[in-house]
Amino acid sequence: MKIKKIFKSMLLLIFITLALFTSGCTEKNLSAEDIATQMLEKQDSIQDYSYTMHSTYYTGEKAIETEFKTIYKKPHMIKNFIQEPGKEEETLVLSDGEFRWTYTPGTNTVMKTKLPKTSELTKSDYLTLIGITLNDTNVSLLGVEKLDNRETYLLKTSPKETGESAAQYYTKVWVDKETWMPLKYEMYDSSGNLTAKVEIWDLKVNSGIPDSEFVFNIPDGAEIKTTG
């Protein structure tokens, strides 16, 4: 459960940073309203995107690595490949706008789920997640730093709320000065210990992904289970 919570937090921070810095906004003290405006503008301009996210989670002396590949196209098509720790096979989760298909190769099973009939499904989910995070997060610019011979802006994000929950984590983000894309994320606990690291590879935006990318072909001999 702890790993899933960290993973979800990192995904939310990735959405924030992508929207903020591809817009070219670099003020040190941004309000939630400024960030939200930039995100809405960026969201409207994105027609498709793809990337590979390589994550490392640290629990005690163990380092658990996962890899997550995603391909997205408006309005409601998304294709995810999820590699679980310790496994070579990838679980495929594909939404074609009408059905969600989940294929587990280890058991050769397919779960087919009918999606709700709403034109705002993907957009609403995206904006809801972003809105929740914006209300709870401060973003500040720490300075400029080199990462793999590239000049980057080093940022820090931390919760806005006070109390015990606010001291649980903070995050550092490295953003490439040339491309305005985030290159790396690190999450720390209240004691300054590194708990998670995320690297974004092969990010492409508005590359013209065809609809055929989201057609699910049922594997030979697969068992199909239908819900919804």
C-alpha cells in the first residue's frame, strides 16, 4: 500500500510539472491560480502523448524498480504497459473509448469492462487530480543545476497543509532548460531520506498517434471475462 501511495503521488507531480514548465512559466513563487491557468491551457493543446516512466522505490535497504509505459490520445484512448516488480511480463491496460481491456499474459486472461458514456470522462479525471494536488502543494525554485551535462532548473514541491501529514514528504524536480521538460524526480521523507526516484524517458507530445494504436487484438486462447 505504501508503494502504491508514493506511486500515485509521483504521477500527480509529473502532471503538474509537465503542465507548468512546457508553458514556459518560471516564477519562483507561483499561486495555485497561476499554475491552474497554465495547466488548463496546456491540457487544451495536447492531442496525444507517450512516455516511459522508470521508478525506483526504497524500502529499508531494498530498492524496488518498476516501469510504466503509456500512450494517450484525445478524447478517451489510453494504452498502458505496467511491469510489476520482479516480473518480466507486462500487464496491458487499454481503453479504446468504449471498453477497457486488461490483459494479463501470465494467466492469458482478458478483462473487458464497459466504459461510462460521458464525453468528459478523461478530462474530468485529469482535472480533478490536478485540482486536488494544486490545493495541497507549494512549488518553489531552488536554483540551477547540471544533470547529465544538461542545465536544469531544480524545483521543490511540498504540501501546503500544516500538521503531521504535511511533514511526510517533499519532492525535488529537475527540468531541462533547453526543452522545458522534467528529467528526474526524487521524493524524500520528513527525515530527508530518499524514498522514491522517477525518471521520464522518451517523452513525445502531439506526435500524431493513430487510432489503430488503441485497437485491442485478443490473444489466441485467452479467457475473456466481461464486466460492466
